[in-house]
Amino acid sequence: MVILEDSFYMRLALSEAWKYQLLTYPNPAVGAVVVDGCGKILARNAHKEAGKAHAELLAIRDAYTHLSEDESLKDIEDAAYLHKELTGRSKTLFNDCTIYVTLEPCNHHGKTPPCSKLIADLGFKRAVIGVKDPNIDAAGGAEYLRSRGVEVKIGIQKARCEDLIEPFLKWQEGRFLFFKLAQTLNGVIDGGVISSMESRKWVHKVRSKVDRLVIGGNTVRVDRPLLDCRLSGGRAPDISILTRDFNKIEKDTPLFSVENRRVDFIGDIKELPKRGLVMVEGGGGTLRALKGQIDWMVLFVAPFIKEGMGYNGTFGFEVVHQGSMAEDVILWLRAEDGR
């Protein structure tokens, strides 16, 4: 049997993690893959929400279910319970296994027990890590694993793993601001719903996580949006309306009717939030106004062509990751230096 290179399995872990990018705020997105001694993939999973089970734990849970044919844990997500049960039940199941993780396994006991201890306690042969944890409070997992006799390899697909945690690093230091845009294949952005239902649900989930949603004043006046999270059941975000024409915003616009929401006005980009996760939705005017402020763009491209309006202006972006949601393509784009 041919055993594939470490890079292949790490790319699978990255693919899992990107499915939950931004949804793990304020935690980083992380993916994990468990492989047996012959290179067979036993499981792959990702961290899905802050405070919930980490990627390593979920992948190990799924691998245990596969190897033991014991399905009693397959739907359990309680981290403390899983740590205890897996440690007690696994015996020698993982002794020839390798775990691939995009980010160094945590080495502290926070809302969940340390993944480094679980990996060592279960007797994993190898741990392959994409990038070391920049959070000094959680770092040290690699050293701990080595001290317990686990072979550790660091730096596989390092650049891609660094791309994955870039939003985390930015909001840890201050602010991560991204622009969400949906368009057709020929760049049309208006004329009703463009994205698939799955894409719109993802947008609503992210809205429920952000510290602030910034929306252009012209979009508010023309579209009269609600901007809630009804498709995900989450909390509606606080909103800042970017406009100098405060008096032209009609107060019966649906977004003002959402309970427990704060809405304010921004007349200058200097008034943008300085910290946290900030999402921007709007038209071409908003995009041009925020040139130099945007870190990334999240672009949904729907597979059809129609007549309508597109964006104008000159902007440079680098493709960080490409994925899909239902029939849509989702592009994660980093604004070029100088934006």
C-alpha cells in the first residue's frame, strides 16, 4: 500500500477547517485528520464553535467510532466527557496512528481539556502540525507531546495554515474587517437573491458572530434590508450605517425594528470599530469608501448570468482559499498591500 505524503493529509485538514472559518470567533479555525499506520484516513473534522469541542477531539472521536465499531460516542460533543471516555475506552487503538492538525494542539485547560494530553494518553505514534500556536497561553503542545514519546513534525503546509489563522491573529491584535459580496458569473450584484440558500445560511451564521455589521447608506435606502440572522437562529448583529446623509435614512427601514440591536451612523471611516470581527455589506460606493481598510473579501459567485449592475473601481486581491457552498463558489480574497 502506498502511504501518501504528510502534505496530502494536511490539505484535507485545511479543507475541513475552512468550512468553519469565522464561525469559530473568537477562536481560530482548526482542522484535524486521523490516519492509521497504513495511511488509511480514519476521520477528519474541525473546530466548529468557540467553547465547543476542538478539531482534534472530534476527529479522534470519529476515528474511535470507526475502529471500535462502538457508536455510543459518535454524536457526543461534550469535551470533558469525550476526553474521559476516550481515554478509558481506547486502549491500544491509536498506537500506530498519526494525527494531522493545522494548529498546534492546545496545552492548557480552558473551556475544554488540553488536546495535547489526550493525544499522548491515547498513545498516538505521530502528530503532524501545520503551525505552532501563537497564543502563548495555549502553546506548548508540541513540546509536551515530545516529552510523552510522540513523534512530532511541525511546518507541514505552513503557509496555508498561517493563511487559515490570519483572521484570528488580526482580531487578537485589533480588528479583522471583511467585505461580503455575492455576484453572478458576469459580475451582477443587484436584482434580487443571488446566492444559494446554503450560502445565505452561512452569511446569517457569521452575522450572529460579528461584533459589528457595517452597511452602506445607499444600500439601506434602496434595499431597505432587515439584516438579521433568521436563517440561522442566531442573534442579530449591531449595525453601523456608513453615510454622510443621516437624514435620508428612513427610520421605518426594517433593520431598525430588530429588538436588542444597536444601530449607529458612521460619517467617516475613522469612526469604524477598531477591535474585533467586523463584517461589511454594501454596494460599490461602500467598497470604494473602505479601500485601504478591508483585510479580506468573502466572495460568493453564483453559477448563472443575468443583466444588471456590477462593481466599478480598481482593487487588487490575492486568492487565499477557494471552496463551495451548494452550487456557489466561495472565494476568500486577501486585499493586496495598500488595498
